[in-house]
Amino acid sequence: MLAGLVEQLNLEAPPTTDNCHAGPQDVPCDMCIRERKMKAVKSCLQCLVSYCEFHLQPHSDVAVLKKHQLAEPSWNLQKNICYEHNEVKKMFCRTDQTLVCVLCCMDQHEDHVTVTASSEAVERRRGLKSRKDQLLKAVKFKEKGKDWLVEEDQAIRRSAEDAVDQIAESINNVIHRLSKKRTKMEQLVTGQTKCSSKTSLDSITARTVTSPGMAQPGPHPGARPGVGTRMRASGGRASAHGARPGTARKDNVGPPSCGPTTRKGIR
């Protein structure tokens, strides 16, 4: 009966759609006899055959086939068969971390911790989900840390820019004040220079104007040094005694017995 059903399914044509054909990475259906096989959706661990959606229909309709254990499509279904007992590996040995059949659990793995493969799969999925949640939390924490670092970097950059602006403003203020002081000093020095130049010019002009009227006659060729000076200094006194203008009085020239010439003697 089962063989006839399989033969009938092989004769019927499955629906042909592009997304149902097996690609290079897909497990093909073992029941398709066409050159281009359909993509398998399940593999039967009892039949050791992979089925497409069309050929898997008897496992949902036939009572005997409903008891078969279906799994995700696999390229190598033989690895799920125990070579020693030729049974499907439905158990998982936690001690040796491997799949075993029921007979192996009562033989070589009798003292080992064994559970069903389905329960181990559920347990591992739960552990993977927990691990995934932990990784997501770690990723979120690192993202928050990254955001915090970015904010800190931006704050540091803003502080540095503000500090640079403040320093530049302070330097500009100092330069402005120094420029003002320099201008004032230049004006002060220029004013003092002009004042000194004007004073010197006035003094030179005054000396130039008064020099011709103040010219004095030179000393007598036969006079001793310093005599002319004394004569000029005593010119006023000589005039007071009746000496002629321009005639210097000779003091202490003759012998000690000779006195000064008087007006009476001249007469």
C-alpha cells in the first residue's frame, strides 16, 4: 500500500514555481524524478529521505507516517543512524556530548547522563536565547558607552575651542593696549623732540644776532699775556681818571721808582 502511494505521488506532477526549485545551497527532494528537483522542506529520520512540500503530504495524511520524526532538511541523514544497532539516534549523551540510539543508552552509555535529543535541543535553544540576550545587553551597554565617549569628546572639543577663543581675545586686548601705549609714547617723544629743537634753534639764533656788537680788540703785540684782559677789565676806571678812550693804562711796566703819568705831568 505504501509503495503504491509513493509510486502514485511520483507520477503526479508537483507545482512548478521558481522559488520552489532547489538551489546550489538547498537540500533537494529525494522523491522528485525530474531533472530539476524541488527544494526539500523536511527530512524524515525514519525514512532517511528528504521531502519537498508536495511529497511530504503523505506524512500528514497517512496514520503510519504521522508517527515518523521529521527534522530540518539535511544533506547527510546517515549520520543520524547508529551504525552498530542500525537505529535512529533519538537520545543525547551529555557525558560524551554526542547523539546515541536507545540501545546505546542501555549498553555503552548505561552510566552516562542521557536525555532525549528533542529535550536537549530545547535546552540548547533556551541557552542560546539567554546567551543572545546577554550579548544584546552587552552590545547596548557598549553602544551607550560609545555615545558617552562621543559626547565627552565633543564636550572636550568645545572646551578647547572656547579656551582658544578666550586666549586669542586676551592676546588681542593686550596687543591693543600696547598699541595705545606705543602711540602715546611716540607722541610724547615727538613733542619733546620738537620742543628741544625749537629751544636749540632759538638759542643759536640769539647768539648769532648778538655776536657782531660784542666783538673786542685783540691784545697789544708787546703786552704780556693777561694784561689786555686786565686793561679791559679796568677800562672803566681809566676813563674815570681822564684816560683817552681806547688807550690801555699800563700798570707795573716801568721801574718801581717811576710812577704813573699824571695829567699835570703831561702838561
